[in-house]
Amino acid sequence: METPNRSTGSTLKEVADAAGVSIAAVSKVLHGRGKNVRVSTVRAEAIREAAEKLRYSPNALARSLRTSRTHTIGLIWEQMQRIADGPLYYVHLLDGVSHVLFQQHYRLTILPEIPEIQPVRALSDGRLDGVIWCKMPDDPLLIEEFRHSPLRVVALNSPVPSDPEAYPSVTCDNEGGAALVVDHLVALGHRRILFALDLGWQTAPDASARLAGFRAAMERHGLPFGDEDVVVWPVAAAPVAEWFATNPPHTAVFAWHEGLAGSILTQAARAGISVPEELSVVGYDSTLYCDTTTPRLTAVKQPVREMAEVAAQLLIDLIEGRTPSPYSYLFPCTLDVRDSTSRPSPRPLARGAPSAQ
């Protein structure tokens, strides 16, 4: 028999010829296909020996063309940053997604950026069975693209789409989590609270939802809230010292995620601003990172790993033809109170500021 080409591998037919059996028998033994095909123990062993001798390996590309499946999932994770240091939100997210996918023999591809024009068409080129899209906007154009695409999608930490049947979504109660922060700080005696976004994420769906929940909670308590109560700071170097030097009326800051809150704590310490005595600070996500900051960070806890696991399973169900029930999930949040919040202390006026009459 002619030696098979090592660069291309052997075919099922070559293995079948070498073992003296049908291709169906080889497929049954090596791939588990063909419920009605019966192969004796002796012939099965002969097939395995022939496959080993010929160095047969399955052609994944050919199989995917036959089944229209690649068993590869994309995780859309725009503006990907370092994940080994500092905040652990994305570490928990990646852990939850991979845990479910790998157990069910799916591969994971991380997509740090996608085309701005017709992104769904670009993603529907056959390389992926589906995508988990983090922070996907509720965009009618995207919904319309998905209607005409075989690509399956689950939105994670994104709003429920305006068409609830367009795709499943998994998110936490961002508005409710923000309300927990306001209720906590108001109970401590705070009356002016600053909401901090970070540069580049102002329009992220979960950031917008947290800001909306914060605004509604302030109004519910009858407390002032306007444009001057929202700032956009670069997470790498939040200008806390410059802001504090203006003697603002705010006695607390609510940062929309724990990374920004941690930066605020660092900059406050460098500026000699005592937290929480002079300024209370609250974040969002409440991973183990919050126990490593000084002081330990009070933060809203969302079950990131559990949400990611649910999103991955929803996507697999869609790909494999099962209708998920429920179709979308809204996870409740809790508040982990640590050391970065306390009752506000009287703050001395800045030099040159008018005294109270």
C-alpha cells in the first residue's frame, strides 16, 4: 500500500481499505456516527490499529463544512485592557464563559474589536457559531442585521433589546444597584454625591443605566442632582486633588466601576485626602479586588461569574437548536459595605472661600 501523505493525513477510505471494512464502520468507531451500524470488537480494534498506523486525524474543516458548525464561540470584548492586575471584573467574566464552553467542547475566541460598519456581516463569515457580546447597545440596525444572519448572539451586561425576541440578554439590575449606593450614603448623612464615569465609557449601556438609577434615587430622596454632579475622569489618573481643591459640596463619590473607584482612592491618598473621613468612595462590581484597596472599597456586587455562565449556556442552547427558557435574565445586586464609606465630617472652607453667615 502506498504511504499516505503526511502533510495532508489519511482519509476515512484509506483507513477502511487498510482494515478491510466499510467507511461507515470506520466512521462509527472513530467518530461515533451511525447508530444503525454494528461493528464487532475485533473489527473495531483493526480499525483503530489501521488509523494509528496511517496517522489518521479527523479533518475539522471538512467536518465543519458538512455540519455548518465550528464549535467556536466569539467573546466580543471591546477596548480590552490588562486583566492580570487590579480590577477583576473581566477575570470573573472570562472564567464563567470558559467554564461552560470548555466543558461542552466549544472553543473560545476573544474579539477585542469589531468593524464599525455592518459588524454582524463581518462576524457571520462562518468562523463562529455564535458570539457573546459584552455591553452591546440596543441598536435597531444591529437587530435587523441579526434577523438576516445565521449567527447566534447573546448580549451580556447589555440592556434587554427593544424587541425582546431579537436575542437573549443577561444583565444585572444596574438601576437597582445604583439605588443601593444612594440609599446607603443618604443613610450615613450625605446630601451631595458625585457620580464618576471614566473616559471612553460614557455611553456604555451599563454605565448609562447606573447613571439613570443614580439620578432616580437622588430625586426620590429629594436631593439635588444636575450636570455639575457628574464627572468624566481618566481611570489612569483621576484628577481628585484638583477637584477637591475647588472645595466642592460633594462629600461622597460613586464611581461606576471598581477600577475607577480604586484610582480615586489612590489619587486621594496621594493628595492627602482622608477616605472616608473627608470623602466617602463607592464602586461597582465588588470582586476580591475591593479587599485589596486602602481603605477596603464599599461596592455594589453583581454576580459576574454566574451571569457569564448563564450567557454561555444560553448561546449553546441557541446554537444546538434549543429554545432557552427564560430567554433573558436580570440578576439582582447587593451592596458590600467595607471601609471606604462613613458619615460625612465637617469640611473646612478652602482658602479665600466666603464664610457662612
